[in-house]
Amino acid sequence: MLMLRHIIILRFTARILNRQLDPITSLPKSPSNYCVSAKLMVTNSMTELCMAKSLKIALYAFIVCVVSAQAQVIKVVGGHNPWPPYIENDGSGLVSDILHAAFGSQDVELEIQTAPFSRMLILLEERKVDLIAALWWTEQRHKTILFSQPYFHNELAVVSHKDSHADFRGAKSLRYKTVAAIRGYAYHELLDSIEQIKVIDVHSLHACLEMVQKRRADFAIADVLAFTHEQKNSPELKDLITHMPVLLSWPLHIGVNRAHPHAEEIIERFNLGLAELKKTGRYQQIIAKYLHEDEQQ
């Protein structure tokens, strides 16, 4: 129906552009009137040419708008820092599997790039990547970033060395302590609200845990699944423990710069794909795969 309307408008515009100049027949024939007629015809011709030029410009703009409106996103580039098992160094992992499956069900190709998280936020702002693959919602981010429906849930715990005998009873227990944290992560808003806390920014969770293992930091903040994965793959971290209750519990989203020309379409197609995955059971299979792998390690 939309295409039919476009065709009708285009044909109508073409008729206007191609219409012939009407002869001037209302004036009586005389030498003076011939001069007047000639002048009128020249004036009318110039007017018609100006109108035709304007209409051609309008037609061109209309065609561009129609093509743009019909264009669909066929490929997106996402980014994040390595965060096993969610995102490995090569871009694979739990997050990658969910995103590839969701976008793939909507015929959208996905590429995942990895870089320090703070760098990825800059690339998103500059629109050099289309989306952040794993992002927590905050009021500040919401101002410039469009968020998808949540596709996972993170439990963030405080980690310490077992020999430190740390007594953790909530966020206030971090006062006067040194905490290792990943640069750019949203939990900095909470840490900034705690008095007399010293935060050491590093580029990865593994680096955070190493700071605690080497007694350069009292605590680290870690997603429970990511911490378990790191500990089982790095024997030198075996003396680290997590504390309960969890510090934060946050849903995980993809995020697109609101200034991106296809921001709403990217989010909508991901949400549709995610709903399809859950309906078919594919989503549950992906989650079970990683939870099972973690238990087997």
C-alpha cells in the first residue's frame, strides 16, 4: 500500500515536470500584441523553468526519503571489553551467542569487537560502533543511550582474600577500604557515594582480582559467574572468596547511542529476536550451556 502511494505521487510529479507550455491565444493579433505575447511567453518560460527545477529538487528529496525509509539494518557492530564467560578475547561467549542468535533470527549480521570498556563507550559516542553488547542501565546513561529489553541478570559481589578475614555487611563496609574496579563500569556511581573509599581503576576483572590476590587492594567488585569462571581458570586466584549479600543485582541490556540514525530499529529488532529465542527455547539452551560448562570446570 505504501509503495502504491509512492508510485502515484511520482507519476503525478512527472506529469507536472513534463507538461507543455500553453500558447497565449487570448490577445488579438497585432504587432504590439505580438511583442507583448513574446515577452509573456519568455516570462512564463522562465517561471516554468524555475518551477521545474524546484520540483526536480523536491522529487529527488522525496525519492531519497522513500529509499531511506525502506532501508533496513542488515549488519551491526557491537563492542565490549573481554569479560569471560560473557565475552572472550575473540568476541565469543555467552553474550555473543545470545546477540548473534537474536539478531540472526531477524536477518541482521553481527560483529563483536573487543577493547577496554571505557574506550568502547567513546566509540559508541562517536558512532564508530553501533552498540555496547552488555550494559547496565543508569539514569545518566539513559540520557544518551537507548536500551533494549534485559537479556540476562548480573549478581555483583564483593571479593576479598580469605586470609584478610574481612567482615562485609553491605556497601558501608567498604568505607576506608581500597577497592579494585573496572574503569567505566556503572557501579562507580555506587562507589563514589561511599565515604573515604579508595578506588583503583583497572581494565579487566582479572586485573581486579590480581590486585586483591597480591594484597594491593582490600576488595574487588565482580559478577559472580565471571568470578567463578576466572577463579577456575586461574589457579593463582584460589584463595579469593565472595561475600554475601551481593552488592548489586542488575539486568543486562544492549545499548545504542540515541543519536544513531537507526537506534530504534536496532533495539526493536533485537527485542523481537530475543522474544523469538525465548519462545523457541533457544535462549534457555544458550544459558544452560554456559552454566553447565562452568559447573563442569
